[in-house]
Amino acid sequence: MKVIEVNYTPGENAISSLIRIDFSDTFATTNHTNSITEITQLIFGRSPKWIRVLFTVRNFMVRFIGLKNNKPADYKVGFEVGHYIGFFRIFSITENEILLGANDTHLNFRAVITTTQTPLYNIKVTTLVSYNNRKGRMYMQFIKPFHRMVVKNMVRQAYKNPNA
């Protein structure tokens, strides 16, 4: 299951959803079979047990420093703007891009799922982060190695062999 890190800049809608970009990365895979909605569900709608355990540990630890660790009051599952997929609020849906994310006291982030017409690695999953304070910068430095493993593994769930 091929997932690679690539240099990629998502569309203006994603970029302008944050006041600035302090961190970004993009992982790509290949899938010409599923729709962008199905791909987003494959990536964010389920997670392996080890990722769920990491999120449980994260949620336990961050409560001591005042970060969000529970579902928001407006939490509603469904694939439309304003609803949630997993922990992430859906900000926008277009034919080729879905924008998810969350805002918190320490940082705001977006996950951008984009499909392109390239033969390989047409699915791009970009993380964009804007730090709101020093706590956000320190938090991101701590979770960055875990973030890369988790996102790469989640993107792998959307891989479809182009020769199959």
C-alpha cells in the first residue's frame, strides 16, 4: 500500500481557512475507484486500534493542560458541512476537495483531502496548522512524530491498486 510524502499546496479555500500556516505536510496515495466522499470516509471514518489507543492517551493527557478532549456541543455525524466525521468538523465539500478540521485554544488545524487527475498519487491529504500561542507550538512539536505515523497509516486505508 503506497503512501508517500509530497510537496503540495491545496486550494485557496483551504489556505484561507486559517489566519496563517505555521505547519503543513501532505501525504499521497492512489485511488481512481472511489469518490472524494468515499475516500474521506476510508481515511477518517475508521482507525486501527493502535491509533484509537493513541487518541485515548492524548485525550487523557491534554485535559491537564486545558485542551479539548471531548466531542463539541454541536457534534452531529453526517457527510455535510457543519457535521463531523470522526473528530473533525466538515468545513467545505467540493467535487475535488473536502476540508475538515478543528479550532482550539492552542491551535487551529485543517485536513484537506484533494483528488487530482494524475495517474499515480492522485489523492492528497494535507494537514495545515496555525498556532494560537506558545502552547500550540509546543504541542505540535511533541505530537509531530506521532502525527506523521498516524496520518500516513490513515491515508494508506484509501489506497487502491491502479493495476487491479
